[in-house]
Amino acid sequence: NVKSAGESVVSLCEVEVAQYTGFKYCVALNSCGSALYLMLLAAGVKPGDAVLTNAFTFVAVPSAIHHAGAKPVYVESTSGYTMDLTDLKSKIASSGAKFCMISHMRGKIADMDEVKRICDAEGVVLLEDCAHSIGVRFGNGTANCPHTGHHGVACGISSQSYKMLNSGEGGFFLTDDGPMAAKVAVYAGAYE
């Protein structure tokens, strides 16, 4: 036991991860899959909604979409293993999806400025799966460039044993949106 919640190891870790990645809020969870699932709920995904995602991704992404009661709409990948932006435009039009969960699989980052522009123009909420991209910065990769996850309204990162940040198992939800962070904390049941 600790004197205050702010002194707990988990709380201190949340603060450090938020500071390192440049986000205002961080909620520690049991896995990135849980972070993705709770992110979908906090973003307002409802059962039956279409959610765009990479065709080249890890099973946790479509699984989170399925568990939220939504249906994944797979966007083709380029030869560089990133989301094909021409197909993204096409799938937005054909599916009517209002959510996109882009996955930076194996640390491969699409042109996120363009992804955000496309999503914003079509009223699509952009969410990021950064399980494989903690420490990866968008742009020229220098310290003054933002970490992945900042183009969307929120992101999830993994600290599973094969990731760059390793806790054995675990994940983090990151955002600058206070109400979303509060929802995820309550949905996780860790702050009753």
C-alpha cells in the first residue's frame, strides 16, 4: 500500500510514459489490445459501426474492433507495409466508416499528415495502434518531432515482452483528451 494513488508504481509509470511520448494523459492497462478496445468505446464506436484498419496488422486490432461490436473494414497495404491511402479514400466512400484505427505494424509509418487530412476531410475519427512504434517519431525522426500517436485523437502502445518497452505484459492508452482518458480509466475498472 502507498500513502496516495500518485505514489503507486503504476501511477509513476503512467506519468513517465506520458512525459516520454508527449501526451497529457496515460492509462496503464493489462495489454495494448485492451487499450485499443477501450479506445474504440471512448471514441464513441457503437455496435454495427464500420471501423477502417490496415489489412496488414496484428490480430489484436480486428479483435478489439470485433469486441466493440463493430466490423473491421480492411484497407490495403502498400509494398512498404503501410496503409494504402488511395484505398483508404475508396474504403471511406464505400463503407461509410466514421472511424479509422491505423496500425503502425512493425514500426512502419504511413504519411500520417496525409492520413489525418483524409480522415478530417471525411469526418472520420482517427485512432492509432502504436503497439509496434513506441519511440518512433514522425517526420525526420529527430527529438523535436512528435512520437507516433499524435495524429489521432488517441493511441495505444504495448509493453508486451517483445516490444521496445517491456513489462512482460501490459499496455497504455494515451491521449490529450481528458474526457476520453477518464472514460478509459472508468471502463477499465481500475479507479472505482
